[in-house]
Amino acid sequence: MSEVEKPIRKKIMATGEMRKIMADYFYELDTASKSSDMKVAWCSSVGPAEILRSLGFYVYFPENHAAMLGATRMSTDLIPYANAIGYSPEICSYLTADIGAYLQRTTPLSKAYEGIESIPKPDVVVFNTNQCRDVQDWFGWFATEYGVPIHGVHTHRGIKDITEAHVRSVAKQMEALTEPLEKISGERFDIENLKKVLTLSRECSDLWKKVLDTAAAVPSPLTFFDGTIHMGPAVVLRGTQQAVDYYKMLLAELEERVKNGEGAVEGERFRLYWEGMPIWGRLRDHSELFGTLNTSVLASTYCNSWIFSAFDPNDAFNSMARAYTELFIVRSDDAKERYIKEMLDFFKIDGIVYHDAKTCPNNSNNRYGMPQRLETETGIPALTINGDLNDLRCLSDEQAKTNIEAFIEQLEEK
């Protein structure tokens, strides 16, 4: 794509502040990992981070690191090292890229943040299987490698309607975490501390939802590609005041855009919904491609994964269990289709793009007839892109570009 053809990328001014607080977060983790007085916990991205923060842990999220490996295009070269020790090329490329990076003693953190030489060493590893079994295998490998304890929450999957039995079983598992985590942190569990953290997580979640909901405006003030970047604090800093303050700033900027009728994509003609994982190594390329087609990919299931509206500090364990079990990825196709139809209506969507991620079947919802069923019910056309979240060998750029351009022509004809 020539410089002339590139669309004007409307920068979000709050990005500078986000980069600062993310840098502070990683430097703080680096300091904690080198100190005998500070404890680091690794946690899955939609795991019980609130419990860990309430006990004074500095919390690191390997999935965030794996996404960085994808976005920096390091992952494709690193995945074979994990394959060589027995991890199949067919399984989660977050897992294989992250283990490959460890085996090669490399990390994008050292390139982004001067003085950081490695990922932080954990004192404990905690996971929740509400995403997939790969998280358990992935975190288990690192727990063994570092020789540290590992604790997990095992969540029900394929749920249509969440019942009290589902909630209580997960809540009890979360409650059971507190005793072993106390021993590792050296701090007594205090329900009041958990309530404070959960209050901040709920506020972060509510603000993040408001940020994403601004995309319902026509034209949309932000895109899905913006969302994948600005969700960083919602993932790694929820439960902190920094995240709350950041999303207040970002929301104010986006609301000003809406007030002024300013769209993220100039001349927005079509509005698309992205279903599935991002293709991390092609965020900029895809953002620019859709921009040249005057098309805004403005909403997604993925970015909504860090909206936890069920959080209630006055019913901490049950509300955390409900919030972490309501996740889209955990639900049955009936529940997923009901949710997507609501999103299509709310965001005034013209078409859906499904990403069939080769190594992420749990987040690829095009494999069992969902696109066809939803198109029949809503009349909204769908496109499937074959690729992967981290392994760019699974993606044909030319084929994806051709299919996207043909899809937009289809929308024009319609």
C-alpha cells in the first residue's frame, strides 16, 4: 500500500498516558520479581486477579505477554522451539510462543522497556479454565520450570443458562484459594481488602463498557483495532485506581469525538463486527485496509471479554464466580448467538467478520454453523478469515485482502 493510499489514522490522544501507566506496571513487576519482600503471582487474564491483589501480590498476565509476542511478530519464529519439546503446532499459539520465548530467553519487554531483561519470576501461578484447557497446561509448564506452587479454578463450559449451582461451585473454589495464597504472600486474607479491590475492578469494568459502547455512535469514534490496544489496563490493571483514572480520561475523549461527529474512520460507509481473536501481527495492516475501504470494524466479542458487570463487593466470591462464568467463551452456542444478535443491533452492524484462528478453536465460532444460522436470522452477511492469533504461517495476506475487498463489494451491492 503506497503512502498516498494510506488512510488518515486518527490518533487517540490518551494513548500516551496509557503507554506511561503500562510502562509503570511492567517496571513495578520487574522490581517486585527482584525483591525478597515482594511477591509476584502469575494469573490467567480472566482469572481471579482480585483475590491476588487483595493479598498484596504483584500480578503478571502471561496472555498479555503472549499477545505482545504476536503484535511484535516475534511469535512465529519462537513457536517451533515449543514444538520441539512436544507441544503440537495445532495447540494455542499463545502457549507455544510464550514457552518458545522462554526457551530462547527473549521477551518484547526488554525491547520496549529499558532495563527489563526478562519476564518476572513467579512466587505462585494461578489459572482459571474458563478460557480453555491450554491455560492449565501452559501455566503448569511454567510452574514446574520455576518450581513454584500452582492453583486453579475449574469452570463449567458450554453453559446456556448460568444457575446458582454453577456459581456456588466456582465460588467455593475461589474461597479455597485464600488459605494457600495467604501462606505464600505472608499476608492474612481480609475480606475488606477484597471488597476495595473488587470495587475498583467493577468501576474499571463499567468504564471500559462505556468506552466500547461509544462505538454505537455513527460514525464510530473508535475501532476494534483501537480497542485491542486500549484494553491493556482493563486486563492487567483492573482492581487499581490507575485503570479507573485512565478510562475516565479515554471516555471523555471519545465522548467529545461523538459530540463533534468525529469518526475513527473517515467517510465511514460500513460498520463491521469482529468475532474471534485478533490477528495480533496484522492489527495495523488490517486497520489500514479497512480504512481505505471506508469501513469501520468497530465492535467485537473479544474486547468485551473484560466487562464484568456482575461484580458486587457486597457478595464478593459469588459475584466473581458469576462474572467469570458468564464469559462468552464459556457459553453454549444458543447463548452466544443471542449475545451476538444483541450486539449487531446495538452497534448498527452491516456485516460480521469471523476469524477462524487455526490454534484457537475455543475462540473460533464459525466452525459449527453459527455464521449461517445468524445470517439466516438477521439478514446480516458474514465473512470468514482463516488465520491465527499469533502464528502468521496460518494466514495468507493476499487471500485475506482479496476476501475482505470482495466482502465490501458485496455490502455495496446489497
